[in-house]
Amino acid sequence: MMRLPLFEFRAPQTVLEAVRILDGEGPKAMPLAGGTDLLPNMKRRQQVPKALMSLNHIPELHQKTLSDSGSRLGACLTLSEIAADAGFRNGMTALAQAASFVATPQIRNMATLGGNLCLDTRCNYYDQNYEWRKAIGFCLKKDGDTCWVAPSSSKCMAVSSTDTAPALMALGARVRLVSRLGEREVPLTELYQNDGIHYIKRRPNELLTEVLLDSLRGWKSAYWKLRRRGSFDFPVLSVAAAAKLSGTGVVEAARIVVGSVACLPLVAREASELLVGRPLNQGTIAEAAALAARIAKPLDNTDFDMTWRKRVTAEFVTYALRELRGEDMRGERLLLTRHSSSL
């Protein structure tokens, strides 16, 4: 049985109290929401904070406001709440789908939006127990000096495996980061960087408190996920797409994001720009899918063959754009679930 290391526990009642704790403890303290990723990592000694700070007793982190003029989502909203709320439809369908595809119902009941956005990067050589990692001399991400995915690289290649980040990036989301010195709003596209260790730009003394969305009136969105087990698993490829369509079906604005192929979700800017001013017909979708697939350069750091994962990227972008066009994709989703489980 893997046991948690010893740690101190804090339970602030307000955001101000929480950021004071982070400011005082420094990097030794970590926020704890659902704990569905952090606690297993602690058992494997991948993360060993000296203090855990529970966020569950801070009311404002559990609040949400959904409206046509914009939405505010507290960082401690559970993924089950998001998946079950009919307000997360139409423009925000991608977020509801992403939340519903995370793990199992029991985990979604605990896992939070903020926790999923800050999810640790993953790798076949990192997500193992302590003894396994010790046997190979550890890895660059924790306790070692070699990235076993790319031994000649000076950078860790662990992959981003958050489901909600690609969906929210496609929706143009921003996050509010609060510290004792003040607060700042950061576009979600600027929160991450292409480094498996330093993958997020949130400072140790900052707390991610909420997600902010502008009006999504007229927008449609979709999220597609490839995973080993069709019922639950981390993504090894994900695609989020969002588009604002005119009354005649012409794309007025669009965003496509590819996840789980690098240390951060990748915005397919050329593919997104190609869609603008054009209808979502078969030819347009094929061109955009091919452009989006070019940015996907997965490595051997997670499940499935990396060459195959790159090859199917265009197919997943196609699925997402067909869904935005209004096609009924339930059959394809069911077939994909069965196929993933048999691979």
C-alpha cells in the first residue's frame, strides 16, 4: 500500500486567508481542491509539499454565473456539476463534454475545474511508483537528470493531459490569479508553456480563483478525446473546436485547439483562420483538419504509438468540425469508445 507522506494541513475560509498562507509558506505549500491528481502523486512521491491548503471551505470558489453577456466559473466547481448543468450547452458544450469525459463519476464528483486546469503533466517514465522510478535512475521531471523520452534533450517532455484546458482555450477563456500583492487576469492560452516541469505560469504565491468567459452567443463548440479505455482514462489526444456561425452557416470566428500532444495545449491558428469567411462544408473541413494536424508532434511519452496518434489528429479535428456543422455524431462517438477499448 502506498501511503501519503507527512504534511501539515490548512483550511482557510476566504481567498485572502488562502493567499496569505501561500505567501507565507512559499513553494512548500500546495492548494488542495478535489485532490484526485495531487494525492496519488504524493503517494508516489512525485510531489511532496510540506503543507496542504484545502480550498473547500471558501464559498466564492464554488460559485458560478452563467449569462448571455458572459460567465464566471469558480475554481472549485466540480466536473460533475459542470457536466450535469444544462447551462453548459450550445456555446459551452465543449466544456461540458470535456468535464464529462474525465475519469469516473466518483472522481468527477471530487475533481474540480481549477484542479483540472492545473493538472500535472504526465509521462510513462514519471507516472510510476517511487521504486520503479528509482530503478531507472528517476527522470528529469523528478529526482533525475535525464528525460527518457528524449535523452539528449535538456527539457522535460511530459505531456499536458488536462481535458478542460483545450475546451476553455477554444472558448476564449481567461483565468483570475490572486496573490497577496493583487490579482491579474490571464488568457488561458498564455497560462501554459512548452516545458514538462515548468508547464504553468501560475506563481507559487498565486491562487487560481475563477474562469472568465465573454459572451458566447452564436457560438457552437465540441470536444473529442482519444484514450486507451473508452470508459475512463487520461487523453492521449484531444481536440476542441469552437465557431461562431452566421445565419447562412458561414464561419465568422473560430478556434481549434489540440491537446495531449505536447507539454501544453496547442492552438491551431492557421487552421482556425482558414475557416473564417467559409461555410463548414466537406472541403473546408478537410483543409482545416490537415492544417491542424501539422502542429501535432507527439512523442513516446504516453499510451499508443506516437505515429498513429499524429495520424488520427486530422480525423478528430474532422469529427469536431462536423459536429459544429450540426451533424449527429453520437454513432461515431460510440464506435470510438468501443474501438479505443479494444486497442
